[in-house]
Amino acid sequence: MPLYFLDSSAVVKYYHPELGSATESTSRFFISRLGVVEVQRAFVGKVRSRAIDVEALDDLRQGFLTHVNQRRFEVVRLTDAHYRTAERLVTGLLQNQARAK
């Protein structure tokens, strides 16, 4: 079963799909505690931009929070070590891209 750590924009696309959005139903999804807040803020932004109405906002929030409670999205606490590892991975990707040129 594939494991994915999602940023808030990927979670928002799960609930309000955009062109090119896709999900795998057999995957496990992880999000940060901050991601829980960011997703809800993004839903509110969709109301402001008139992409959805207030009723849809309520439905999206309830669906998302239900999935969090059901552990469809497992909320994880990120530590300094996680951020250092992520930075090393990004730096490695940048170095590989530079070598490929």
C-alpha cells in the first residue's frame, strides 16, 4: 500500500478536484497538524473566490474533519528532525537536477 505525505493543496484537491487531480483509494495519507488548519482556510478561500458557496464550505469541512477522525488522513506531528530530513531530500534533488544539465 503506497504511503503519501500530503500538503494542504493536495488535500483540498481531494475534496474539490481540479483538472489532473487523481487519488489512489488503497493509499495511506498523512498530513501535518498545521495542514488540518490550512485545508480549512483553503476551503474558506474558495468561498471568497466564489468557487463554492457557504453550504458547500460546510459540506467540505464536515467531510474533511470526518475523514480526519476516521484516520483517512492521519495527522502527524512534525519535528525539527523531519524538517531537516526534508531539507536534505530537497537539496539532494536540486543537486541531481544541476548534474543532469
